Amino acid sequence: MALISKKDAALIKDPLLDNNPITIQVLGICSALAITAELKASIVMSVSVLFVLGLGNVVISLMRNIIPSKIRIIVQLIVVATLVIIVDLVLKAFAYELSKTLSVFVGLIITNCIIMGRFEAFALGNGPWRSFLDGIGNAVGYGVILIAVGFFRELLGSGTLLGFKVLGDPIEKTGLYAFGYENNGFMLLSPMALIVVGIIIWIQRTKNKSLIEEN
Amino acid sequence: MSKRTDSNGYTMIFAVVMVLIVGSLLAFMASSLKPNIKENQRIEKQQNILYAMGVNENDESSATFVSTSVAGEEFKKYIKKQLVIEGDKITESDDAYLIDIKKQKTNAKNGKTRKLPLFIGEKDGKTFYVAPIYGKGLWDAIWGYVSMDENMVVQGAYFDHKGETPGLGANIKQRYFMDDFNGEHLLTEAGDFKGITVAKGNNDPKNDDKNDYEVDAIAGATITGDGVSAMIKSDLSLYVPYFKTLNP
């Protein structure tokens, strides 16, 4: 028997494209706007969410039969908040430099609707292994969009990628800037993240017409 | 079918037990890791102060501290004196760098005298006066260390923040922003305190003009930049009387 059955593989594959948490379910938009001005921040956030969602889904799934349905949302919140705070504390004690880069994201992870969404929609009704795969799939689907948005915003807004000046130096007027190219500062502001996400949604639905909702 | 987990009694007990478990787990983690975290923060302060006076491992574009393992030694080697200025009284203290600036600011608001730490360092025969600053950015606290010569001309600056937006306000701790402060004057020629403003569109993006009391702002980070200007004004101006005693 294969390690991952066909049905389980769909759990990872679907959220990447046809059921992408950002472009199809339109969840996790807040963090997609907030931290995609830079490619590096997008990557860090994606990895953090991957970790928290994978682990959180497993924890919720293990607890699914004992969680009282009336307070399940609060229980989910507590689980994710506890996980994130513990990770933050451990990093602060043993990997201080790393924790300083990540501390900005802690608040954003706790309030990320994708995490609550997957707990609620999947982990509460499925076993730990399937929940784990679902968490990983959704986190990667989220990360792919985040990194794509971060890529375009940093490239067009600052003319850099991961801090490297790929288009030349805007002050010394080298590279593209020698021909009169200018960075578009508007790309660095949050509204442009929404527009970039909108363009991705548009392209995706043009390619796959079955995704277009009927009114 | 009514599930066992739906009853009010079960819900209450579950909530209480969950809060107890999570609460004690977090309390245990926090208190057992506290010494490590405190130590990390202490070393970081030393690294920050050293960074501002030019003791760092920067390469072309990165901002890199001296490594944590040698920070203590380097701090002893380069920082010759740590002063605490309290009104007219100036005392020396080896723990001045541990003074909590935020607390001192609150004290000052409540009418108590504020303790102003000042670190005097020497490197390559040059004397640096490093002062801490503390203020607020867009989301949360921002702070930093500014090193000056005896005429309050900036020799180096280090800024940090708690939760500014990555890619925008968070860039105050990038070299291209911090390095702009080097050589800027804080005092007018008449000797009055003017400060340095983080300004938009000052037509000097390369920052060649060191006498304009302005550095170029970061696009998309107006409020964080204003916070930097404000903390420089409010906190460094307090040191003017001390610097006056150096150049009578």
C-alpha cells in the first residue's frame, strides 16, 4: 500500500489550485495584505503557517470527540494561541535572532482565518493523519499565493528580491533605472496586494471555467 | 441523538479543565524559560550599543552584531564608562545599560526625575557617546541607540521595533535607513537642539547634505518614520545639558 492513498493525496493537491484557501475560499486575506510587501516576509509567514496548521489540525483532530460543540470555536482559538505562544517562547529562549524575525507574525498567525477554517471544517470531523495532510495542503496553497504576491510586490515596488537589487540601483541609476524606469511605490501599499490577489483570481478562473460561480 | 458532550455540565467542566491545563502549561513554560530570555535580552542590549558605535560585523549591506559569545567581552573592552544622569547629578554604574527606558519615561510623566543612561565608548582613539531612545511607531514600540561625538554629530545609529509592518516600517532596522543618520547634526550652529527629521521628498535621497537635519524617509512607512523623528527629538534633547558641559 502506498504511504498516501489517492483520496489522501487529493487533500494535499486540491488546496493548491482548485480549492485554494486564498483565491477560491477567500480566507487568510488579512495576512496576505499585511506582510507581502517583501518576499522574505511572505516566505517566513508561509513556513510558520505550515507548521502551526499542520500541528494544530492534528491536535484538534485528536480532541475532536471530547470538544463540547457549544464552545468549540473558543477551544480552537485556545489551541492555536497556546501552540503559537509556546513556539514563540522557546524561540526567544534558544534562537533569539530567529524569534525577533518571527515575533511580528505571531499575532497574525493566531488570527489567520485559514487556521480556524480548517480546524472547523476538517479537523473536527476527520482523523489525525488526514487532518495533518489537509493542514499541510492548505498551508502550502496559502503559501504559494503569498509568495507569488510577495514576489510581484517586492519586484515592482522596491526593485529588489529578497533584498537583492535585481533591477539595478535606483539612486545610482544603474540597470533598468538607467533607461528611466521607476519603482512603483504604490505596489508597497496594501491595496495593491488586494489587486494582485484579484488578478491571480481572474487568471485562475479564466483557465478553469468550472470555478466561476453562477448567480 | 443528544451527545454527551452537549450538556451544559460537561461544557462547563471542559472549559474549566482546559483553562487550568493551558494556563499552567503556559505559566510553567514562561517562568522556566525566563532566565534564558532575560539573558538573551541583556546580551542584545550590549550588542545594540556596540553596533551604534561602530563595533559590529557588517558586510556590504547587512546589519550584523558582534556574535553573542563575545558581546560581553567586547562591551567591557570598548565601553569605558557608563553614566547615569539624574538632573544635575551624574553617577557611574556598570549596570546603566540595564535601565528600562520605558519605565523611566513613565516616571518622568509622573513627576519623578528620569534616569538618563549614557555610554561612553572609545574606538580607534575616538570617543563615542551612545544614548538610548524609545518611542512609538505605527503598531507598537520602537527604540534605538544613537552614538554621537562631543558636538552631538551622529556617528552611528541602530533602530529596532516590536511590531512594525514587515517590508515597510520594519525597514527602519535596515542599513540603508540607519546609515543615513551618520554625520547628521543634532545641534544648530548656535548650539540649540534641532533633531533629525525623517522627511519625505527632501530631494536628497543619497543623503549627501549632512547639515539639513533631515534623512530620507521610507516609502509606505510615514508613521514609523514620524515616530523615529519624535523619539530622537524627545529623548536626545535631554542630553543637551550634559554635552554643554563637555564644550564649555
